[in-house]
Amino acid sequence: MSATLATALVATHFTGPVGFGWWFLLIPLFWILLFGLLFAIFGRRWRRAAAEGGYGPHGRMSPARQAEGTLAERFAKGDIDETEYRARLEVIRANASS
């Protein structure tokens, strides 16, 4: 009698409405998926920014990269010719390494 009662109690506890069953795995699974998703989104951005090499310690573009971008835009618009573009680009790169 007691073995049957114990078996019924255990079966009810793990599968019935009172017990948790496999539901207790959903909470850690939720947090693992959430952190994985956040890492996938923001980690890709950080890796891409690091690979481009244009970002400084605080996430902003370095002044030399900004200057090169502005110079490239002016060249693309036709404000300056190729000779002036190359000369100014050389000056920017020489001063950036100093």
C-alpha cells in the first residue's frame, strides 16, 4: 500500500498540476537565449567597428578618420581635384601618426 501510494505521489508530483516537471528548464533557457541574442547583435557591431579600425576608446571615430571622410566627400563632389586630394590626404595621414 505504501509503495503504491509513494509511486502515485511521485508520479503526480512530476507530471501533475502541482509539480514543475520540465517547466523549470524554461527560465534558464530564456535567459541563455536572451544573452545569446544580445551578444549576437552587439558583439557583431563591436567586432565590425574594431575591424574597421576607425573607432577610438569611447566609440567615436578618430579625428583623422573624420578628416579623411570629409576630404573624400569633397573630392567626390568635385570641390577639389585629384592632385589636391592626394596632397591633403598625405598631410592628414602624416599628422595622424604623430
